[in-house]
Amino acid sequence: MKQGASKIIFFVLAIVIVLLLFLVGKTLFGPSQSDIVKSFYKYEQKMDFTHSYDLFHPLMQDKFSREWYFRQRYHVFFEHFEVDTFQFTVGKGKKLSEWQMSEDSLLLENVYMFTVTKSYNSKRYGNFSLIQDVFVAKDDETGKWKVLWSYK
């Protein structure tokens, strides 16, 4: 009986250690690349474009100001499409050894690509989905993962 009890205790301790390592890993290494994409679109769902803009890589922020992005994003998606929100799914990520946002942008290394599908239920245009490949790369200044779109 004692030997069976020790196996159970060992098994339970092993599970606890694995869970602790997982939690410590998440804390030490921060959010994963897919977590950044999901956070970005959760902000967009809530029309919190200020916070979604903060998740853009500096190369994206160079393309447009925060104010311009807020106005245009709201105007196109919520005024033209006449929607209150959208649903989204993020596909499995694929690691790219190198990638460029546009023909004339810097070559980035260790980039992750995710296919995002946003589904809308528009009062004017009915149900439709937009599919976009979204990229995540580390910001050299902060070391944080940030969102990019392709302009190629």
C-alpha cells in the first residue's frame, strides 16, 4: 500500500511541477506571438483602436499616426459596414526566418505569420469575412512582439 501511495504522490508532484514550469515560463518570457495577435483583435473588437495601435510594430506606426488610424478604422469598419463588432479566429502560426513588410522596408528576422479571419454581420452588406495574414516581429527597442501587415 505504501508503494502505491508513493507513486500517486510522485505523479501528483510531477503534474504540479510541470504546471509551475509552464506558468513561470509564461511570466518570464511574456505573451506568445499568437497572444499578441489575439490581443490586437480583441482591442479592435471593442473599438479600442488606441490600444490596438500600441501593439503595432514601429514600422507600422511609421505608416500612419494614431489619430489617423483611429479615425479611418472606425469610419471604414463601423460607419461604412454598419457593424458594432466582429468575431475573429487566429490560425496556427508559421515561423519565417526572414520577412519584409514592403519592398523598401527593413528585412526582419524570426517573424511569425498568422492568418486572421474576421467575420462581420453587417446591417447593410450582410454576413461576410475578411481574411488577412498578420505578422509578428520583435521591436528592437523594447524587445516586445509587435503586429505588422504586409504591403507587398
